[in-house]
Amino acid sequence: MTALFPRHDFETLAQKHHCGQRFRSFSRWSQFLAMTVAQLSGRKSLRDLVSNLEAQGRRIYHLGMRKTSRVTLARVNEQQPYGLYQGLFSSLLTRCQAFAPRNRFKFSGKVYLLDATTINLCLAVFPWAQFRQTKGAIKLHFGLDADGYLPVFMDMTKGKVHESTWAKALSLPAGSTVVFDRGYTDYQWYQSLSDRKITFVTRLKRNAVVDYLDKRRGRKAQWVVGDQRIRLKNMDSELRLVDYVDPETGKLYFFLTNSFDLKATVIADLYKERWKIELFFKWIKQNLKVKTFLGTSPNAVLTQLWIALCVYLLLSFLKFKAKLGVSLTAILRVLQLNLFERRPLIDLLRPPDKTQPIVSPQLLLWN
């Protein structure tokens, strides 16, 4: 597993993102591997994690790790900049994208799926994450690339920060398509996307002030009951409203977009694709440590989050590389069972060859 993280590149990043005096008996590599073990094995506390590592004996030496104490690991998580793992994430993302499968849409350009999830925290333990008067929370903002469903954007803010506030700061490439729900409604941002030649697909708010213009000509596809040009209040550009009935539920949806070239059914399929980011949230919350934290400072929390995303990229890379149709959950379970074993991961993921005869001395009794 560690072969996927070039040690030379890691040390270069570690030197760049270092604060204070040099380490005497510890390293950022040891921190990274320890926190990665915490992600893969589901350790509940730093004490639990350190005890687990001590039980491995000399195995951690072969990984390049050094023995550590709970106090040392807690101090490094709190004081050493999380930017190291943000940089490592960017490096791993580039490698993953080279093997990621193309999204299912035939038009050119990237497709990004935006959403946010809120993590509740104890205000007494995390006083910097005040959400309400007696509650604490952080909000994790994500942008998924539809090519392989890889997280390409992530940011942590206080729970009160609105999704559209974060989205405005995103640097999206011209010619791309971005899909989001009604929580991102901001007409000025819509206008900015249109000005930058970025296609967006979302849903129209019920209380939107709409000026209905002419209907689009041509025969409508099945389940498309309306397709027309509109103009929203305080917007210069005209937009397109697609009325679509979900064939499974019979529910009527009103999709809003600035694209007049894509088919109405493609607009509906793009919004359905947004469900993938909901599945992404569900998966990382169930399988990685992104809801409970081993440190209480913002830096410690972000360190844990970026390492969790590095682990997610690692699992995705193995999935793309193996090409065996194995799920991320199955790969994670294999890693958990062979965490300190020196065996090729591809061999562990490959199913056994059933064509090979089973040789057993007991079968000789029948001859």
C-alpha cells in the first residue's frame, strides 16, 4: 500500500509544510501512516491507535514508521500544518484521474457534482465550531468529478456558512458542467456561471419570480411535459426550464439550466447524477472516520479529513487499476484483514482460480 505514496515526494511536501523545530524521534511519515491505520482499522481514540501500533512489533519498522506516544501524535496533529495532506491529496488525485473511467455523458467537458454535509460536534469540546447557541457543527463542502466520482474540491467551514458562499469561490473551468440542488440558489452566481461559459443544472425554487417566455419548438421526449425559455428576477441572461416527470415515482420536477443545446432528457439525467454525491457522503460516513475526531483543534480535524480523503483516493486507485469490478467496500475489507501483510494488493483482490485442480492427499484414498 505504501508503494502508492512516493516517499521522496512525501518528504518534499513534509519539508514545505513544517512548523517549528525539526523532529528528533518522530516524522510526518509516521504521523501519516498512523492516521491512515486509524482510518482503515476504525480506531476510536489515540490511545487505542497507539496500542494497536505497539502490538504490531517490528512490522511498523518495515513501513518506515517510528514508535510514537499518544502525546506526541496528539501534539503533531494539533501543531503541524494540515497543508501537507492537502498537497498529498492533490498529487494522488492526479494519479487517480489518469485511470478513472469516463462519465456516462457523451458531450465534452467535465461534469462536477456539488453538495455539502453537516457534521455535528460537541460545543464544549470544539468551541470554535459554534453552530447554534448550545450546539456545534462543521459543514463539509464537496465537489465530485463525475469521471470516477472522485472528490476534487473539499473545504471545511462552520455550520452556518451557506453553500452558495463556498461555491462562489470555486475555480471551475470554462466548458464544464456543474450540478447542484436548490440549496445553492444564488441568481448572481448563476449569472457569473453563464458569463464564464459554465453550464449548470439545478432545480427551480418554488417561490422564484419567473417571467415565462416562448416555449421550445419540436417534439418532446417521453416524460418531458414542458420545455421553455424563462427569465428570473435580477438576471440578465435567459434560462431554460424543463418540466420532467420521474417515470418511477410520478413526481414532477422543474429543472433549471442555462444550456439550450442539451436534450431535455439529458438535463434530467444530469440532475439524477447528483445522487452519486449523496452516496459518496453515505459511504465515507459509514466506512471512514469523518464524524468522530482524534483531535479537537481545527488543524487536527482538517488533518484527519484530508488523510481520510487520501485513503478514499487510494481505494479508488486500486479499484480502477484492478479492473475486477470490485466495490470500494470489498477493497476496504481486504485491506483491513491484511493491513500489515507484505503481499501484492492486486493478488488479494483477484478472485481465486477455480480452474486449478484441488490436490489433497485424502482424495488418493478413492483410487
